[in-house]
Amino acid sequence: MIPKYIILHHSLTVDSKTKSAEAIKRYHIETMGWKDIGYHHLIELVDKEYKIFKGREDNVAGAHTRGMNINSLGICCVGNYDKRFMDEDMFDLLADLVFCLCLKYMIPIDNIRRHNDYAPYKTCPGKYFPFDKLIKTIYNKIVKADLLDLDTNEFIIDFMSRKINKISQE
Ligand SMILES: [Zn+2]
């Protein structure tokens, strides 16, 4: 799969401040009967720090948005954003991740979408999810990167190797 869209989700669950990514993975495999966790990336608070966890490989279709799994990356922000606002630290990490994925796969900013753009009966990624702010931030990053003539690939490789964690195998 070559990703052409990025689709944003929340987990609905409360972020327990411990690793939820593994529990979500178990739920998707054992309860839902899927072959792997449905998302490609998850962001959550572990101890006092927000971290990115890798789910499915980016070139493998996910299981997160009906009708869009064949050409999109699913990103899950752990927490319930129908009930609370997103912390600044999570927002910053999410913006970095989405920006990198846009550059890596040449995904246009218009193709950053919310789950409920495809499933209007759902509120996912939550009514308080800072979508407009995210789009504005990504736009500013793209403008800034152009001005700085950044070596895009090195930037992505560095970002990926520093910030993305693996979900451990059970
Ligand atoms: Zn969703």
C-alpha cells in the first residue's frame, strides 16, 4: 500500500499513563479477530512523557476506517477527546508525526482527515480534537521547511529513529 491519506482517531479510552498500545493491540487481535492492531501509529502518555508507538507497517493496509483502509494511514491519539482537550505535548508530537508522514509519502495537506469525515455517525477523533489547529500547524511547518531548504529525508530518518517506539510482542 502507498498511503495517500492520513486519518485521525482517538481511542475513546482514558489514557491510563501506562502503555495502552499493547492493550489496544490485544483487543484488536483477540476480540476483533484482526491480524494486527488496526492503526499504523499511536500516541500516548507513558509515565510523564508522550510517546509514539508503531502499529502496522505503513505499507500494510490498516483496519481503522471503513472504505479507506486501502490507501490511508490510521493514527490514534489515546484518550477521549469528546470529554477533554488535548495536552500541548501530545499536540506537538502529533503535529511532528503528521508532518513527517506528509513529507515521507508526499501526502497533501487536504488529505489529512478525521475518522468522522467517513463515518458521520461517529464523533471520532472527538469533538474537542484540535483539527483546525493541527492543519494550521502542519501548513506552517511546510512553509517553514521550504524556507529553510531542509534536507527532508534526513530529517524524517532522524525523527523516526528518535521518537517512534515499538509495541512489544506479547
Ligand atoms: Zn476512529
